[in-house]
Amino acid sequence: MEQVNSIVAELISKDYLVSTMNEAEENGEDDDDVLEQRENELFFSPEKGNVAFSSALDCWAFNLTIFARKLAQKFGMNPRAL
């Protein structure tokens, strides 16, 4: 995940950010704030729900939402609390 996010950061700073910087200057925003905002939108993170854990060899996959739901069901807890 860290390596993928590193590649995403490179792509943002090289290509995507060039056009965004011009917009930021017109709107009076700071370049670093714009970069951080774009990174937060596009980075992968289990907490955002855009990451799945899987094993093709063992035929299983889950994300944190599914894991919390199953764990909560097993222990009689609220999935949102997990």
C-alpha cells in the first residue's frame, strides 16, 4: 500500500498538479494545501474502505467493513463501534 501511495504521489505532483496549481493561484490557495488535499482524496487507506485484503491461493478476501461486521456478529457487538 505504501508503494502504491508513493506512485500516486509522484503522479499527482508531476502531471495532475500542474493544472491544479494554476487554479490554486487564481483562487489564492496555497500549493501545499492543494497537494495535501489531492493526496488525501486519492491515497489508498483501509480506513477509507478502498483497500481489500485477499489471498488467491486460499480463496478469501475482505475489507475492514466486512471484517468488522463478521467480528461484531460473532461477539454480539456494534459493527460501527469496531
